[in-house]
Amino acid sequence: MNKEAFLLALYDELSGLPVEDKERSVAYYREMIDDRVEEGLSEEEAVAALGPMDEIVREIVGEMPLSAIVRNRVAPQRSLRAWEIALLVLGSPLWLPLALTAFILLLAVYIVIWAAIVSLFAALITLAAGGVVLVAHGVVNSGAIGVWGMLMALGMGVALLGATLLLWSPATALVKALARLTGRFWGWIKRQFVKRGGEKR
């Protein structure tokens, strides 16, 4: 694919974005291709070096705030006629609660996921703090609680600290996976607005 065909395809793929953002992205990739051509690559090689179109679009859309994409998507392309306004107003008892419910549901799922993550780390911190307190208790109060009490406190403290260390790595891996998953989820939502924002294909 040569430069102009690539840039036209990119502009078409970004049809749901605001015009200035599409033009800025196309200008950026035009300059990138020109730089690579100046380095000795052909247009086709320079375009191929950019990577697949889907990844480029995903990256561009991922950097845009969702609010800007939605604003562009819902902004009327022409002024509404009187009957369209009346239909929107009369239909609002139906579509407004549905839209609000969908938004609140998505937000609730997002909050629940991150609340679970915060709770998991709070539990791990509590385990670690309990371990430290038990070890300190065993050492400081060894005379009052006796040898067996000291050994029990030290053993339980070390067990709690060990459990914290064992669970820390899986917990951080889970957080990273959930962060990637939520990032992909919001990226997917953005791409749905972008795909539906322009002319039908």
C-alpha cells in the first residue's frame, strides 16, 4: 500500500473522531512515512513498517478521551427539525432511563472490580501488619508470656509474613491483568463510537 492509499484508509477508519483529530493523526503518520522515505525506504516499505492498521487505529483511539469521542458522536450533523425534537422529548421517558441505567451499570462494574482490588491489598497489608505485631509481641513480651507463648507469637507472625510474601506476587499480577482488561474494555467502547461515527460501510 502506498502512502496516499494508507492515509485515506486511516482517515476512513477514524471516521468517528472529530475532524481536527483525524487530520492531526493523518498529518502525524504522513510525516512519519516521509521521514522513512527520506531514510531510503520506499513508500510501501515505510507504510508496512508502521504496523497493522487495526493497531494504529487502536493506539490513536486509546489516546483520545472518551468524552471527546462521545461528544463528536452525539453532536448533530445538522440542526434538528421540530418533529425530531418533539420525538426526542416525548421518547425521553423511555430512552433516558435506559441510557442512564446502561451507564450506571458499566460504572458499577468498573467500581466493583477496583474495590475488590483495593480490598485485596488491604487484606495483604493487614496480614503483613499482623505478622509484624505478633513478632514484636513475641520478642518484647517474652518474659510475660513465657517461652511457649513467645514461640507461638513468633511462629504465627512469621506465618503471616510468609503468607503476605506468597500472595503478593499473584495479587500484583492480578492487578496488572485487570488494569489491562479495563484498558481494553474502555478502548473497545471508544472504538464502537468511532466505527459508528462516520458513514456506513
